[in-house]
Amino acid sequence: MNVVLNVPVIDMTTQELVSSALSKFRAGDTISTRAAIEAIRRISPACEDSDDDLVELIVMAAIGKTMGVVFDHRSH
């Protein structure tokens, strides 16, 4: 007899991914857009959102938590 367990796959929304990436920071901290994007891509390699879309969400989340943002995702 074969038993198949139905394990739900948890797909995080993009906002949840951003929240997770920023969860290690506190109010007053400065967030690097490059580091945040890299963290999001590590958490969810299948995330299809563009870097610009992610930056928009990162900025909105960071401002809401009174964090600073360094826009370094396009520098090499």
C-alpha cells in the first residue's frame, strides 16, 4: 500500500518575503537594497518580481519601520 502525504506547499507572497528579509533589522537601521534583494532571492529563488518591484516594496516596508535605505542594487 502506497501512502501519499499531502504536505501543503507554502508560497510566501512578495510582501512576506520582504518582511522576512527586513526582520533582522530595527528602527533606525539602514537597509541596503542590494543585500535585501539578495536575501529575498535566497529565500525564494522562484520569485519572479523584478528588482525594481522588490525595491519599491523594500522602501515601503523600511519607511514604515523608520529605517533608512541605501540604493546600491545597481552599483557593481
